[in-house]
Amino acid sequence: MSTRGYPIWKVVAGHGSHIKATRDTLSIQYRGSITELPLKDLDHLLIMGGHQIQTSAITTLLSNQVFVSFLESDGEPAGYLKPYGYTMDETIRENQNRVSPFSYALTCAKGAARERMLAIERWNEEEEGKILFSGELDILDRAVDELDSLIRIDEIGRVDRLIGDMFYEIMSRLTPSDLNFKRRTGRPYRDPVNAILSFGYGMITADCTRALVGVHLDPDLGLLNRGKRSLALDLVNCWKTRMIDLVTLDLIHTGEITPNSYECGEKRCILSESLIRKLIERYQQTIREDVIDIQVRTLVEAINGTSPFEIHRF
């Protein structure tokens, strides 16, 4: 294991890689190119999507104390293989279960609020103050200030939802009326903007889940949120404004989303394959995996008691 207290991992994502291993080296072949990594520099291999791996490679990895995890292509954890006597994952999970979530939840909520407020202030400046209704900015400022006086996680969640709801309503005023985007909604999505946002959130959530699994944290044990992948959603909330929301708005304003890019019926809105390919390309450029990895490692250090928890900026 890394001397910093968290594992060093390698992710094999996508589809079609061939994974092999010699006594000292992990070999990943993909479309004629080969990547090799010394096993001494690896603690955790994450296989994400559909690939081929030899059973001898699995045996070699485990005998070299390398933990192997399997994830679906969307980041959903499927299972893992653990070397005999491997206990670091148990230690980290025990520390995660013991931690008091309040301060972490507050830090995540304040991080998300900061990003949203910066975006709203920028939009308001660009629109010469015409985007906000009377009193909205005061409500938002009071909500942000209120976070520091709250004493329960459910209260933090309430304020976080208020700021988020107002953020999307303000964002809707910057989108053409024919897109029929009024606010953030749940499934099924009946307008293209909600469908596009959810696609982007799915991508960034998969990346966060991958990183959390890589350091043996339970992605379902949230700090502010509760339920499936709740810890990943806690972190996603801090970055989705810059990594997804602003990018989506830019796609709309540059005319890259046309009526041919989607088909909306009474029950749901379906994105075209060409638009999905475009979204994957753009979001892959804006989802900062390096920031996610640093953030997750900071979370591990905080849970292990070696450093304070903070949200990284970029």
C-alpha cells in the first residue's frame, strides 16, 4: 500500500481491453497499443466495463497483494477480489462508519453553494442584472449564511435543496423557451435539458464512484445524501455546476443542441445518438478526474484522521 495511507490504483475503462500479467508487470492491450505497469507500483486494479482478463493474471495480481474491483460501464460497483489476509479495506470502512458526518456534510453543502452562487453572479453580471427577480439574490445570500448556523444534517439538506432549486430556475431563464426547461425534475425527463443534465451527472457520478471504490470507501454511505451512491453524489454536488451545468448551457447557447438532437413525447424525452456522442466528448473534457482523485484522497485522509476535510478548487 502507498505510504500516504491510501491505495494507488489503475483504471481500465471502456470496452475491449485484454489484461494480462507476468510475475512483475501488469499488461493492458487495447487496439494494438500496450500499457505496462510494474506490480510493485499498484495496489488496486479497477476494471470498468467489458474487458478480457486471464485467470492467471488475476492469480498474479492477488498474490502480489493487488485488490481487484469490477464495475459496470456506468460506474456501478459489481464486486471485488481480495488478496488473502488483505485488511486495509476493512480498516478504511471501519473508519468511515465511525466518522461523524455533520462537518463533512456542511463542507459539501458550502462547496456546492459557492459554485452555484459564483455562476449566478456571473450570469447576472452578463445579463446586466436582468436575470434575477427582486429579492432573489437576498434569499440566496441568506440561505448561504444560514448554513453556518445549522446544527442538523437534515437542515443542511433543506438549505442545499433550496439553493439548488433556485439555481436551476435561474438557469432556465437563460435557455430558449422551445426547450421547455423550467426547473430540475426527476425521471422521466420530459425536456431535453433535464435529460442532458442527467446524462452528464451520470458520467461524473460514475467517475466519483470509481474513485471511491479505488480507495475502499463505501460509495453508498453518504454524508449529506442517503441511499445508493450517496457519497458519490455528495462529491458530485460540489463540482457539477462547473463540470456539467455551465458546459450544458454553453452547448445550448452555441447552437449545438438542435431540434434534431432529441425527440420528446408525452412521457419522456429521448436524446439522439449523435447528441449523446457529442455529450460524451464534451463532458470527458470538462470532468476533471484529477480533481476527483485528489478530493477522494483528501476525504480518506480526513476519515483516517491525518488531515482536515476540504473541497478542492480548480
